[in-house]
Amino acid sequence: MDGDPAVEPRLDSFSLTFPLPYRVAFIIILAVWGWGLNLHFLHIRRIDVPSLIRYPGRSSTAQPPHHRSTYRLATLFSAASAVSLIIFWMFSRRDPHRVIDYDWMPMTNLLILGLLFIVPLRRLSVSHHGRSRLLATLRRVSIGGIAEAKDGKFGDILLADVLTSYARVFADLFVCLCMFLTRNGSATDRPDRDCGGGVLVPLIMAVPSVIRLRQCLIEYGRVRRSPFRESTGWGGQHLANAAKYSTAFPVIALGSLLRNLSVEDRAVSTGLYRAWVAACLLNSLYSFYWDVAKDWDLTLFSEERDSPDYPFGLRRKLQVHKPSVYYAVIAMDLVLRCTWMLKLSPRLEYLTDFEGSIFMIQLLEVFRRWVWIFFRVETEWIRSTSTGLGADDILMNDFQGNKYEDGDDE
């Protein structure tokens, strides 16, 4: 915890200025801005994201492009939260007791953001159809459902993958609500991540991985029932993908057990700690391999990585940027997949308990996912344009790297 004696024991120094509910709102708003930037940049690179996710295109040039509508929604969210935060600072004046007493302000801000997202705002031109489509997709994927290829399967997969990076944010949202509704509690108090018991928060963190796991199993079932499975494969890659998401569960469970141990128990918990390290290592390296080899279709881990037809470890067509950017992103993805290793250092472990550090780690994961989207969408676009099929018509385990075409490496 942050060791500010002026605000101990009820409030840490970071939450004194930026309480947990505002941090949750900030990261959620960041996701909207990030999606707008994804759409904007990929549009510049001539990648038609709406067609990939089966979203209707603009019927006339008078309608704003998709990224502009997303920016408008993000601006509306940002303005609402900025006004709320400024008013909160004016009333609380960084006084610990006032910060705790005025917890209804940041919670009201979260409520307003929810209403702005759900309530139609056609007159303000803030992506009404896009929000309606997102809500419908959220309802479908919230139980692990996945659309058929013709209805936008890739969009469901993309959204569910993004949700896995927001697992800790969703857990913090639950913590805010729990602390706010608890008798004599406050949503702006020191975050109690055991609020509601030591099981609920880990379960909430596991939900996005469960969603994605079920989607992989549904895809596997579809392949097995397909009359063309003799030519398309038996769907083993979907099972391998499901196994990847299942590696998150031991990390969450063992991490929860370690947090709930007393000081005396920690001294004799070497085996549990080693199991947690092993689980984290498996999850991080498996996920990193999948990002590079399967989600981005790069050849770094294949025998084709030394091919003279393209830069080492990459592929023929690179539409997002120059090869050096791909290498930088691969390195960044590995580093950010392994931020948990900070806890392995006795000198750095205590930093991971600071609320400011927890917030920064959440931001880094959101940033990693935002970058991941550029290359994941690019990969799907190249698959569809190289084969003449729709992106959702391609079975992941059937795609062959040699279908790429030479492209612009700008």
C-alpha cells in the first residue's frame, strides 16, 4: 500500500487524488478513444474494418466515417468525466474525510457514463448504431456465444479478446460497487479487493477467459459438424486456443490463495508460490506465442522464418508499417505479457501493491491490447484479400502462410 502517513490507514495517497471509480471510468473511456484510433489508422492503411466485423458501411458521403463517430462518443464520455472529477476536487480539496464522504460523485459519474452509452443519442450524432451493435454483441458474447461467419464472427472474437485485457478493470468496478453499497463503506476508501468475500473478485476476473474458452469450443464443434471437415481439418487449433485461455485460471486461483495467506502461512508456502510462478510463465509464454504465430501469422516460430521472400520472422505482406515496427511490437508484447515478473524481485515486489502501480499495470495491458488489435485486424484482412474469401469464412486452422502476397512495406 502507499505509505503516506498523512492519509493512513483509510486512504492511500494515489486514491486521495484519483479515487478508484474515476480510474475505472478513465480506462473504459480510454478503450473508446483507442477503438477510434484503431479504426482511423487502419482506414488510412486501406483496411476496411467494418467489412471484417460485418458492420454496415456508410450509405452516403454525408455520414461521418466510423472513426469520427467513435471520437464523438469518446469526447462526450471524456467531457462528462472531466467535469465530474473537477467538481469532486473542488468539494474534497484532497481532504481524506471529504474524499471518503463524497464518494457518491464518482459513482454518479459511472452511472452517467452507463446511461450515455445505453440511451439513444441520435441528435448528438454519437454513433447510435455503433453503440446498439456493440450492446447486441456484448449480450451475445457475455455467455460465450459467437455469431456465425456471415453475421460477424470475427467481431465477436475481437471483442471477447479485448474483454480479457479488461478483466482487472471489471473486478475493480465490482469492488467500487461493493464498497459503495456496503454498510459504513465508501467507494473512495482504500480499495478492498476482498470486498464481498475472497472468491467473487477472482471469479469476475476469470469470466472473460471463460467467455473466450467457450467460443473456442463452439468453433471446434462447428468444425466437427462441418461436412467439409476432411478438407478443412479436424479443428485441433481451436482446442489449442481453448487451452491457452484455460491457462489463465491457475494464475487467478493461485494468486488469490497467495494474497489471502497470513504472514506465517507465507513463510511455508514455497510450493504454492512456485506453482504460481510456473502458471504465470506458462500463461505468458503460451499467450505470447499465440499472439505472434497465430493471431498475427508471423513466422518467428516456424521453419519459414529464414525465407528470403520476406524479413526474418515476419511474412510477405506487411500492411500496417515497416518491418522494424513489427519487431518492436513483438518485443513489447513479450515484455508486457511478463509484467508479473516484477513480483519476483524483492526490491520491486512492494511496488506492485501501490495503487498507482496497479493502475499503471492495468494501463499497460490496455495499451498492449490496443496495439495487438492493429496487427490482428491486419492479419484477418490479409487472409480475406489473399484468398478471395470473407475473413469470417476462413477456418483458423486451415490458413496457410504461403497464401500471402507481396505488399507495400511503407
